[in-house]
Amino acid sequence: MKSLYRSNPVVLTLTASLFFVLAYNASFWSKFIAVTGGFSLSNAPLYAASFLILVLMLNALLTLVTFRFLFRPVLTLMFCVTALAAYFMSQYGTVIDSTMVQSVIETNPREATDLFNSRMLLYFLLLGVVPSAVIWRIKINLPSLSRDLFVRLGVIVLSLLSAGGLTLAYYKHFAPMFREHRELQFMLTPVNYIWATNSYLKRKMGRAATVAPIGMDAVKGAYWKDQTRRTVTVIVLGETARAKNFSLNGYARNTNPELSKQSGLINFTNVQSCGTATAVSVPCLFSSLGRSNYSESKAKSQQGLLDVISHAGMDVLWRNNNSGCKGVCDRVPYEDMSKPVAGSPFCNAEECFDEHMLEGLPEKIRASNKDMVIVLHQQGSHGPTYWKRYPEKFRQFAPECATSDLQKCTTDDIVNTYDNTILYTDHFISQTIDMLRQMEREDQIDVSLMYFSDHGESLGENGMYLHGAPYMFSPIEQRHVPMVVWLSDNFRKRFRLDTACVVARTEQAFSHDNVFHSVLGMLNINTAVRNPSLDLFQACTPAGTT
């Protein structure tokens, strides 16, 4: 390939640093200017100093990692990855931390393809492929190895000293700004995804090699004594449903027409998630740790709720229509229901709707001779391709946003499409309740259901879309999740649950921290790992009964 022109590594590295700071950081600069009170000439020195600091710091980093023959490959990789990072930050208002990197890495291919669109391709071509091609067309004049090392060391030291001096000069401006707006550190690319990837890999490599058992003392309590009827409890694990769009919680649209008619349904209005992404919330809520004590390494190093239920002698089954169980179901029977099945009315060529998880389930229940807990992990409202999440008859709110490029849609169209996913979730949960109610009549079993979403979703509020924002400054739409409990009359009587008492607690503040302990409490499973103070049913059963 013929070279465009010749240059040396020092000039090219500085030019690349300028390009990174200017071309890929529109979201960062927009936020930076906003938190400094908006654009004004009086802030021009601050803007200039900030720009120079970022260029100098990045220049030091690139000088360190683009050593000689690594120059082109490293920059090519960074251009391409940074182009994609800039696209998601610009289009969806996302910020990048280790949780976001984990979500990207653990996303299955089907979910990944949902994100592809023409605008994403344009970003990748213009900001990834084009600068990479330019780099490969430039002939780099490499000095001798000893001189190259000496020059690189000098560039790194000079860049860091200069950046440090400017930082000290403007420290009184930077200190309060970055303390009050910590999200800025997650918006500066490529630094954000480099730091986040390093953090993610450190967590992965630090995982415990063994899984410690918990709840080995779990036993069925007094309410199981002398009972001849089996019990079946279904836990519906929702995906990306936010409480704000449930009419059960006061939303103006009737997005819960079926659940609102279900007798015995109890709706909790004030529930907070453990995280803002599936990769965090799911292992967190099924663990005994609680959000304040949760870490991925801790969760991976010990058993969780499903294990404790198994220790108590119950059968457990996880049916999945999502991207896996994030390690939660590793030691219990697992069925992947997400792959299209020929002949199923709930599958198309690409994926299956959530009702597919109910196919064959009554037969599974009847085949077991034991009490059961079944988890149904929904596809739910997973975006940005919301219009793919529900069958045709649930396209009731229109016009829809039938593209993953949400910038092409109005906010109303996005909300319409999202609300259709909630409408279908309402139907799916109601169908599951109807199935359980029928089995109670026909098979003489006591049944119950608990539903909660793993996290919420942003639909354009404050320029943010999707989910996965760092929890410390995530919007309420990504944390406030729906939660409902349905108890058959026989189940309620068997376990002495005072439903009037439970209903009286539905507006109290709860969170995913309550799930582990409440499921055990609802099923009257006694174990030392259950914390009665976090069991939302504890106050509504006869005092002192075990």
C-alpha cells in the first residue's frame, strides 16, 4: 500500500490524542459545559486548560502503549472500539463503567444484533475505519531503539508534568465539579472503557475457585406438618420493566388490564432494584448479600436462594427466555426456552415470546413428586428493539418505534412501543396465574406467584435511554421496579399469611434486598441465613410460629 506521507511517532501520537479528545467526546464536552454553567467566554480558559490536560494525559498513555510495531494495531483497535463507545454514549446517553462492560461481554449474539443499525455503521466507518486506514497509509520513521526509548520517556514525563501543572492551577474548579458530577469520569472515552475493562477483568480473575454452601440447615417449618398437598411457587423474573409504566402503580394508560382483574393479587409500589443491569441485579437479588454488601466475587463464592430452597427438599427449575441466569441457576435444572422451536405459536424465526416458557410446564409440574419453585426469566421489555418483544395483537399503542436507532423516533413513539411490552408482560403474568389456578383445581396443589423486574429503563428522560447507568447517579426510572405477589386462597391459608396485613405494607419502601428472605418466609423455610427483618411477610404471620 502506497504511503500518504512520512511522520514520526511523537507527532502521530500527539495528533491521535487530539483526535480522540475532539472526535469521540461530544457527550463529555456537552456535559462538561453544562455543569460549568453553560458556554461563556469567561469560561474559555477553563475549557482550554481542560482540553490540554486531557490531550496531554492521553498522549502519555498512547506513548506508553504504542511502542514501535504496536503503533498501528493498537491505534486501529482503539479507533474502532472508541467509535462504538462514542455511538452508544451519543445515541442512548449511556455512560461506561465496569458493569456496562460486563453487560456487553455477557450479551448473547441475538441481543447484540438488535443494536445494529445504519447510524451505528456510519459511526464505525467514519470514526473507526477511516482513521485506521489513514494510520496504515502513513510511513512511520522509527529512530533507533535506544533513542526511541529515551524520546518516549521524555514525552511521557513532559506530558504528565504539564498536565499536572495545569490541574493544580485549576484545581479549585475541578475538585468540586468532579466531586459533584462523578459521572464525568465515565463519559471520557477511551479512558472510560479502558478503566472499566481493566476493572471487569480484575474481578473475573479474582473469582473464588469454590462455591461455599449456605443454608444447609434449611428445613420446612411448622406449616408443612401433616400436609398432603404439594405446593408450586412460580417466580417470574422480569426484564427491563419500570414501575412508572404500570397502571397498577397509577400510570395513566391501562397497561395492566388483566392483572388488575386477578383476585388475590398484591402490588408493591415502592421497590428499588439492586442494580441497573441484569448482570448485577440478578445475582444480587438471588443472594443473601444485599446491595450494600454485594460484589460479583462474593456472590460467585457462595450459594444463593435456589440452593437454599433445594436444601429444604424442594425441586427447583429455571426456564430461561433471556441471556442466561448469570450464575444463579448453575446448580439447579435449567431449560433454555429462548431458541426458536418449529411449530410453536410463540416463536418466530428469530426468537420466542415469553409465553413459550409456559408450554409443557404443567406436564413438568405433574412429573415431579415434590414441592416446586420455578423461575421464569423473561425477555420482557429488553430494548432497544422493543417492538420485537410482543405478538401482533399487543400492538395497541401506536405509532411504534420499529428501529433500534431511537434517535429516529419521537419520545411518544418510543413510549408507545415500550408500553406494548408492559401490556404483554401483564398478559404473560396473568396467563401464568391462570395456569396455576387451573392446576390447583385439577391437581390439588397449593400455588403462588411472585413477580419483580431486574431493573428499569430510561426512555429519553434527560437524554438517557436504555439502562446500565452507574447506580450512584442512575435515574429513578432505572431503579424503581414493579413487584407483585399472587397467593391462592389455599396457599394463603396453609402458610397463615394475613393478606390484609400484607396489603397494608404495599406502599412501604422495599428493595431487591427483601427477595431472598421473603421467598423463604413465604414458603415457611427455616434457616439461619434468613433475616426475618428483611422478610416482608414476617409481620403478617402468627407471631413466634416457625
